[in-house]
Amino acid sequence: MAVINGILKTDLNGFILKNPVMTASGTFGYANEYNDFIDVENLGAIVTKAISLLPREGNKHIRIVETKAGMINSIGLENVGIEKFLSDKVPVLNANNIEFIVNIAGSTVEEYTNLAKICSSNNIKAIELNVSCPNVKTGCLEFGTDDKSLYELVSAVRNEYKGFLMVKLTPNVTSIESIGIAAEKAGADAVSAINTLKGTSIKLNIVNGKFYKTIVQGGYSGAGIKPVAINAVSRLSKVLNIPIVGIGGIEILEDILEFFAAGAEAVQIGTANFTHPDISQNLVFELEEYIVKNGFNDLTELKKELRA
């Protein structure tokens, strides 16, 4: 196993990580669920499953559909709620020395600000605003597709929360630049991009000449969205002064390097965790080995060369 020796140190606007590899919200559980596969402490951070004020049961219909180049999920933000997260999950994270970012989701500005207050009072040092989930009926995506609404939301959260604030952006917009600029002006410390694309799966079954259809609408993720994600990161990097965390279709080391070349300072691994539960840790080790093998002093120098 590789030894994390400091060359991968990543500074996200004052939020310091031992390396730039995180896991994406909704793909890694709350805390140490992956301990049977990896040493979670080796990751830069995990981004928790989305947390709401009250527990949510999520959607009742089919929740996950595999596609040729990824998957569609319609989970509906099922979660234990902030109270149980703080009492049951945070102690596990702290006991295992796991760096984490709490993904928070709401339907109203008030819900988001209340969550921010609770996180602040419980010394949660980093949150990610989920303003871009396409598989819930209210909230989230409603804020993430309008720059004025997003500005008001992020400003309200910023007033209540002084820790590291990252905003997760949706690709389901005309101008991701204007959305990113709104987040930055409102006080975000970083943005993460992208969340899932809107997708629809239709499964057909014919019986006695009659078609029966199973239709699932939700968020499309996986390898197929990588070009869209890299495009978004590249566009954002030209207009923002805050760090960008790249998300979308990362499966191998070359994918991470491409996100760095586009302007990302760190990355999140999502869908690939389901098929290769050790992938995030392996990519940390591979990135460190790549830097050493190719004669770079550290991650900063590697990024500089990739962007030259």
C-alpha cells in the first residue's frame, strides 16, 4: 500500500485535505459503511448522504436502473434526518478519524438555514449545499437552476454558517457560469460540479401483442456524463475564483487528470463506488505513484503542468 506522505495535500480555500479524492454524496453512506473494503481514513474526505431536517423515506417506486453507461437513480433523498445523523453517525466519523463534508438538502430557505445553524452549533466544519437533486418534487433543483434564488439561498446559509461552504451545481441549466458566479458572490468557499443529469429509463415488455412499460425518471450518473462534467468544470474555471471540485464519470486515474487539466482542484467519486467499492482508495494510491514516477514534487506542480 502507498503511504500518504503529504505530496497530495489539497487546499480548498482553507479547507485542507490530505489528498484530493472524495466520495460523492449518496454513493458512500454516512460514515464507515465501506470499512470492509478500504481504510476510509485514506480518503481526502467523504461527502455524506444528503441530510434533511427530518427523516425522509424517499421515493416508493423503482429507485435504481442500470444503463449502458451508468445508472439512473430516483432515491428521493431517503435519510435519517439531522438529529439521528448527529447522534449516531458523527461519533463514528470522529472515532474513525474520517474527514467529512455534510451534504444538506431542503425544500425552503428556512430549512436550509436551520440545517446550517444546527451544523454550526455542532461544530460541523464543512457542508455541501444540495441545490441540484433532480429526483425530489420540491426544493433542491428549484434553487440550483435560478441564479437569483441560489444567491439568496447561499447568502442566507452563509449568514448562519461560518465553516467551509460548498455548493453542488446542476448541469440542467442554460448557463452554469451564471449559477456558479451567483454561488461565489453569495459567499460559497467552493463549488462542486456536476450533480446528475435528468434522465429517463423505459423498459419494454410485450405480452400477447401488448406493451407493458416500466418508466423511471431520475438522475443519470456514471461514465456517460464525464464529457458533460469536464465541460462544466472547464467553463466554471474561466469565471470563478473559488475552487471547483469535479464530479462525473470518474473510473480511472486518467479521468482525474482530465478534471485537473480542466481546472478542478479536487474530485468526487460517485457511481463507480457501487461496482468497485475500493476504487476511491486505489485512485489515491495511483495518483501518488503517478506523481512520484513522473518526477513531480507534489500535486500542485502536477496540476500546473496539466494546465500549461
